[in-house]
Amino acid sequence: MPLPPVPLPVPGLIPLPECPSSLHLERSCLSFIVNLCHLLWEAILSMEAVMPPKPSDLSIVCFTSGTTGNPKGAMLTHGNVVADFSGFLKVTEKVIFPRQDDVLVSFLPLAHMFERVIQSVVYCHGGRVGFFQGDIRLLSDDMKALCPTIFPVVPRLLNRMYDKIFSQADTPLKRWLLEFAAKRKQAEVRSGIIRNDSIWDELFFNKIQASLGGCVRMIVTGAAPASPTVLGFLRAALGCQVYEGYGQTECTAGCTFTTPGDWTSGHVGAPLPCNHIKLIDVEELNYWTCKGEGEICVRGPNVFKGYLKDPDKTKEALDSDGWLHTGDIGKWLPAGTLKIIDRKKHIFKLAQGEYVAPEKIENIYIRSEPVAQTYVHGDSLKAFLVGIVVPDPEVMPAWAQKRGIEGTYAELCANKELKKAILEDMVRLGKESGLHSFEQVKAIHIHSDMFSVQNGLLTPTLKAKRPELREYFKKQIEELYSTSM
């Protein structure tokens, strides 16, 4: 059998020199020696063309947060993913189209479809992604090193930024000047002017912008409702376009998004071009579509195909016409934007028969300056709500000092006078936000350790695990009820 001819050089392959000992092999053995380069070259020539996936092919199995039970694997196709980020691109194409020099800072978990979709947009346009060190306390250092242009965030981080800015305005004069400058810039934003080179930026806001790397041109927030006050201030202070969206894993991240140029707050934007949205009546909560209110339902090519190996849960989420029932309560505003006003999934009834949506209340209470996290609890055997509050370690000392209270963080958390002041501030915010008296907590327990993924109280997407929180604070909750009757 003749030896195969020596092949042409193959790019990327380095041929090895022949072993001298092979010269001593008998001729009969040479028939079994095959040139490695030749073998690889034949393999390359025989390779079949890679078949691109079809839109209906499975792309991702992304598990839901598991806030009320075991996470469910949402099956998302290539068509789902492309539809969702194409909808985002269509909305923003004329004002802030992604560029090759864009840099995205990634600190949200990749189990979060919001993060996955934003990354897909950046990759598709040749941009770069920088991952933070893994410690949220060092995020500011990461921002300065990466100088990102795109910054996807969750409202909790925006709240912390807002609180930190105002905590540094530690005199009445400084606070007045900061609020005055913000109002002047907010007036510009409302008229469609977004810039970072005004006199107010030079005097007040350039340092804030530099803390984010100095290059941010777009911030996208989602996963939970953002405070209108916080959003309005940061749109002015950061001098960049700040968008808010709404969605869930089952619709591949987003289904609504801020319309460019509409910089009003208190809503989550209009439906994306890739889906339709309708509201349906929720009789038990007295929400009616004739009033423009009801449960939000989504249908379109971005809606998932079902839960992995769970047909029963799939039937609960998707109806026979393909509408995804989100469990969120929405309201149409005159401009065609959607406002999230309630939550159907986590609602419970108090002893007097009133329905309560704890997440809505929690989103109001975390706007309190010293509050970092909160958990609102109630059940059908009790007539009022109680809460667990985790203060912000960075803000708490200065906030307490203004009230004449000093000490270590642990000492402040145990201070009864300070606990009373925090509760009063939370109730004040509740009244300003229109909460009914039965929606206000009557007593709170101050907890010094943050809820986290590590201690099992948050999901990988940083949402509260309500059953775990209820069990973890069972003793404290019982004490709150027994001492507040």
C-alpha cells in the first residue's frame, strides 16, 4: 500500500518533524504510518456545513426565580430571544443604537433573562462586556475601571445610589442646592434635553457621573418597579438616557419599554413591537378592564413555549389562545403606557377580609432613606401587617446622627428609638403613596444582616424568597404580633 502524498500546509496546524527512529522501521510497517496533517486535512474537507438553528429550536432553559416555590424551567427558543432584543432595537434605533465601541458592565446574574438579552444586543453589534468582581461593594471600582457606556440595573441599586448622594449632602444648605440643581435639570429632561455639560453638571453632578466611569450613555432598569422620585432625579443627575422596562422570564425578559423622548416616571413604558398586551378582569381584587385595569396578559413571538417537563404549570401560565398570564396587575395611562399597580400572585387576605399585595408595599417602604431591604408579612388570622427591615449600613449612621443617636451599626439596629423613627418614616411614605391604613405595617423588627443568595433569602435574580423569609423570621414575626396586639 503506497504512502499518501504529503499534504499542503494547513493554516493553524504545525507539522511535527519525523521521528528519526522511523527510518529504522521495516518497510512492512510503513503501511500503518499516517501523516497527522494529512488526516486532519481530510477531516476538515469532509466536514458538513453547520446547520443554523430554526426559530422554533430550543435556545435556553431559564429557570424562574422560585419566589413562591420550586423554580420552573422556562423553555425559550431562538425565535423568542431574537424577537425580544429586536423589539428593543426597534424602539431605540433612532436615538441610541448600539455601537461597536459600547461597553456593558455585567453585575446582574446570568440567570436573569434581562441581563442575557442586553448582553445579546451588545454582542450582536461587536461591543464588549466587562464582568464585575463579584462584590457589589466594589462595583464603583469596577465601573471606573471598565468605563461602561451601557449599564443595566435593578431599582434596588438605583435606590442605593440616590440615598448615598443625598446622605453626602449633610447640611440643609447642601441639600437645598442639590435639590435646586436637580429641579433645573429635570425641567430640561421633561423638554427632551438630556446632557451632561450644563452648569449644574459642572457644579454638582460631574462627580456622580465620574463614579460610574464617566461614559454611561444608557441605563436600563427592570425586574421591579422603580421609584418615580429616584428615576426622575437620576435622569437629571447622570445626564444620560434612563429607560425602564417590564417583563418576566416567560416573555424572554421584556414586553414593555420606555418610549424614547417620554421621560415621565411612574410607568413602565409602552408595549414592545414584538408583542401585544391586554388586561383581563380580576374580580376578587375589584380590578375591571372597563376602568383600564386588570391582570396583564402578553402574546407574541417572545412568549415562551412552556415549562420544562411541567405541563400543568404551563397550562396555568398559557391559555389556549397563547396569552401569557403574568400575575401582575396593570393600568393603562392616557399616553398608552402601562403602570404596574398591584400583584396577583403574592396577594393574601387579612382577618377582616381585606386583600393585601406585600410587594407593592415593600417597594414603597424601601424608598425610606435608611432602609435597604424589607419584608412585609401578614396572614388571614391577623388583622394587621408586620415587617422585617434591614437598614443600609452606609446610610444608617449618618441618618441616626441627625437624630442625635450614635453607635456602631449593630448598636443602631438594636436602638428602640431609632426603630420607632424608621417605622414613622415608612408610614409617612406609605401615606404619601396612597396606602390604606390596613396596608401599613404596625410593627417592625430591625435585622442587621442583608437578605442574600448566600443565606438563602434571595433568589439568584435577587428577588425575595417569601416562604424562606417567613420561616427564617418566624420567631420575630410571632413576637411582633404578641407585643402589638
